[in-house]
Amino acid sequence: NSCKGNYAAQLDLLDEWAEKTLFMGELIPNFAPDHGPDQFGAWMGSEMKFSPNNTVTNWAAPVIEDWDSFLPVTLQEDNPVWQSVLTYSKLMKERGKGKYLVGMADLHSHMDAFSALRHPDKLCMDLYDTPELVQQGCREARAMYSQIYESLYAAGGMAETGTIGWFPMWSKGKTAAVQCDFSVFLSNEMWRKFVLPGIEEEVDYLDNCFYHMDGKQQLIHLDDLLSLPKLDGIQWVPGAGEVEMFDKPWREVLKKILHAGKKVIIYGVMDLEAVKDVHRDLGAEGVVYEIFGQSRDEIEKILTWLKKNT
């Protein structure tokens, strides 16, 4: 709706959401100006596509036919999606004062952006056929990151409010989710060549950040991630068809992350008894809970239990 200029209706919905939602524990009201998970790709010269049969997802139109004609990569300042994100951020900054923070946008950068603009299967082949051109594109896309972040930071008034991304953690400085979902397709050798440099640069640029590890295929990259000194933690997402990330089959993954001195996010917990089980197993140090309850009383009880048992 925002790309079509329908900001007023959306801002009204945000007012209603902020008024009717109870934010308990350490949860901070925030909303990001996101226009879709592939928006970073759109900012590089594509457009967002929407399906009339599905209102909850969209994608960037693939535009890379060959790398020679697409490079060099730059931020397309006149791209309508980019301009809309900036406009939306500024409007939320004014409308949300005293009600919610403007969140940092979802930044699926470098290889994730190219996965959208090229298509994952073609990009996989390009890593063998034209690796030098892909690496050039990655270097150029990585150079856009700070430019994009600073623009969103200014538009959302984050110098005054601090920052919060789609992870529910606030930073006095600069934070965002660091991620590369395309990593599920890559061997560790390929990942180190094409993805890790971008992850390292983003982690070094930000003051605080978690890595969104989506898919059990990414576990082969976990040791490399845990070796990054400035990375605060990992949000572990096993992937579709797997048991919940806090269930016992994944406890050793969570413990490995904690033993490396990083933090973990325990999310999606609907059964609050499960919180107690996880807490007894993992302890309190470095564990952040993102839990959902059906009533204020239910949440107050689990918060009291956590304080008493920590």
C-alpha cells in the first residue's frame, strides 16, 4: 500500500495497533518501513511484484540477464520503492512520537539481493561460470550498505531514539539483523568466498547485531560466525518442517552458541511451560525470550517465574 502512496491509512492502523497492544516485559513498540523481503534488490534497479492471489508476500523482479550489462551496482536513488521507504520512515517518525520507534528496515543485502535479481538456481551456476563478476557485484553491493543504513537512520530519526530491527532488541547505537538466506545452498568454501566478507563488514559496521541463521543447512557455517568478535548472537531458525528451535533436538546448537560467548533468542514460544524447561536447561546468561501469551495474567506469571528463578 505504501508504494501506492496509501500512507495515511497505514499510519491510522499503526495508531490503533499502538493503542490496543500491551507491550510487556522489555518489549519496545516499533514498526519498520519494510516494503518486502527483497526490497534491497529493488533498490538496486528492480521493482516489487505482487500476486493478486497472495497479500502477504512479494518479490523483486529478476533483472540480471548477464552480469556484464548489469554491473556496476549502485543504489538507484530514484527507485520508487527506495523513495517510498524513505517517505514512510519520515511520516512514521512524526506520527509515532511517544507511541513507537521507527525500526531499521529488513536488509537482505549482497548475495540475498542477487539471489532475488538473478534467481537462486542461476546464481548458483554463476558462482562456477562467472565467479569474478559475482564477486565484483558483491563488493559493489556491500559498499551500498552504509549508505542505505545512514539514509534510513536519518529518515527515521534514530539518532534521537536509538535503533531496533526486526529482532526485538534495542541498541543505543546502530543495530540490524545480519543475514544471508542464500547460504543454505553453499558449501563452507563457497560461503567463505562469496558471503562471509559481507557478513564481516556488516558486523563491524554495526554497534550491535544478531545473525539470522535460517535453515539447518547453514549449520556448517556456525563456527565461522561464532568466531566474529563483534557478533552479539545468533537467531537460530531450523527451517520449514523442523521442530521448534527451542525443542530438545536443537538444544546442543543453542548451547554451542552460548558456550562461545554469544547470545540466543528463544522465540515463537506459545506454551509458556516450555519456557521453564528451556530456562532450566540453558540458564539465564545470554538467553533472550520472545514469548506470546493469551492474557496479561499469563505473561505476568511467567515474568515473575523467570525473575524468581534467575
